[in-house]
Amino acid sequence: MIRVVIAEDQGMLRSALGALLDLEEDITVVGQAENGREALELIHQHQPDLCIVDIEMPIMSGLEVAEQLKEMQHPCRVVVLTTFARPGYFQRAVATGVQGYLLKDRSSDELTESLRNIMKGKREISPELVEIVWEEKNPLTPREQEILLLAEKGLTTNEIAGQLFLSAGTIRNYLSEVNSKMSTSNRLEAIMTARSKGWIVETP
């Protein structure tokens, strides 16, 4: 029997997914969480084989759950089930060692088959995601991503400089390089473009 925890902040979708999986003879849902923190608690409590996580959840994202499990060397396999076909999210998920990265438009039969394959030691990735990653790599360095995230929070150039212990001129140079890489004309446009492509992702 494959024991599963589901972490999804949309209650209706979470319940529907749980009901679908419980119909399978070899799968049982042992817990359902509406955020990443609850998911970790359920994983420690029930010791499931798999945890199906959404990416964008309150309190703690699905990617943060995967990162914490990897840090703890927990045996629970992580399967990302998301609507976001973004290279930034996908690359970060792969770095955490997730066993599956699947899109929500998959049929229930395809999903359950993927879960069974993952339990056999295979890695399951939606074909669309592989194509996107090959087509479009994240051009931003970690420092550039950090600066854009701070700018997104409304910090001024001087405030970003103070927080990162850099000069205001250095921050302006970074932002100029970001605009050059993405063919954007200002920081707001750069933030919107990077966010839409998943090139900036909030981290703990």
C-alpha cells in the first residue's frame, strides 16, 4: 500500500485529489494539509511513502517542504503537483531532489501511474517542463535574484545597499545588468518579467 500525504491550499482541489487517490486499491491518503508546515507535521506523524505538494502555499511552500525533507534526509518522496510550468521553480525543485514534477492538467490515471513509477524508483517529470527548461534557462545570478526580491518588497536602492552591505552604485549596476539581460527598461518591469518566468522565488 502506497501511503500518501497531500499538501494543497485549495480545499476543494485537495479533497477531490484525496478522494480520487483513495479509490485506488494500492494507494491510501493518510493526511491532508493546507500549507507546508502542516505537511511536515503530518509527514513526521504518519511517515508516508509520498508527499504530493503544491508550490505556492501559505506559511511554507511546497519547495520549502522538499528542501527541509532533503536537509533532514527523510525517506518520504516528494511529488510536486502544480499549475506553474516555470523554469525557475522546476530548477529549484530538481535541486532539492524531488522525485516528481507534474502539472495539474494530467488525468487521474496518469497521476496514479506516475506515483507508482516513483515508488519503483523512477523520476516522473511532465514533458512540457523538460521542453521549457531546455528553451529558457534562468539568466539571473543568485545576487541579482536577491536584489530583485528586495526591490519587489519596495526597498529603495539605498535600502537594498544597506541591507546587503554594498554601495548604492553597485546596486544600480546590478539592476542595470538585470534590465540588459531581460531586455526590460526599469526595475518594475524586470520584477514582473522575472516573477512571471519563475526566475525569482522567495526563499526562507
